[in-house]
Amino acid sequence: MIKNCEEFYEAILNNLTGGLVSVDIKGNVVYMNPMAYKILHIDTSKKILDAPYAKSFEDFQALSEVIKETIDTGKTVRRAEISIMHANVPLIIGYSTLMIKNSKNIYLGIAVIFQDISFVSATKK
């Protein structure tokens, strides 16, 4: 039996093979899993958490726009792609968005789940 559910849930998020970023209703980054840092090539020492998403992802305008649109409209995306730049190399990111609500159906924020699909997209050409 699992004694600490919070630790268990955090371990699940930390071991996802894709990136996950969550933002609260005020627009502050609440969580970013290790794979999100890796995919976006962000140093883990950079101040991301508790900062406004627009500042945290100022180098990733397309990701900021996805977050803004999801917060502003409440519309989610099942599967879409954006292009982001890393060291002058475009990366193709496949993503989905979701609304985060608690057990009382109260809106808490949004999340973006994503993967680097640059290699997959390149092989389709």
C-alpha cells in the first residue's frame, strides 16, 4: 500500500516521457516536470516556478501563445504542433492542452503536455 499519495503522484509526473507544464489561473507556472526542462533545453536553475508564464517562456513565444489561448478561451487541444527555436535550430513540438479542475469542478488552471517530434516530422518529408 502506498503511504504517501502526493509523493506517488509527483513521481508519476516526474517520470513522464513527455514534458508537462502547469499554469494556475493567475498565469503563474506551478509545475514543470524534468522532461519539459530537457525538451525545451532550459537549465533547471532558471527561475520558472511561481513566475508568470510569459516571463518563464519568453524565449518560446509559440508555447506562451498556446498557454495564453488555453487560459483565455478555456478551449483545449487534443493534438497540434508548434515550432520553437533552440540554438537557431527549429524544433517541432507536438502538444495537447487540458483544463485542471478539482473534485468540485472548480477551475484551477491549465496544463500543456508535449513532446519533441522534430525527428518524426523530418522522416515524414
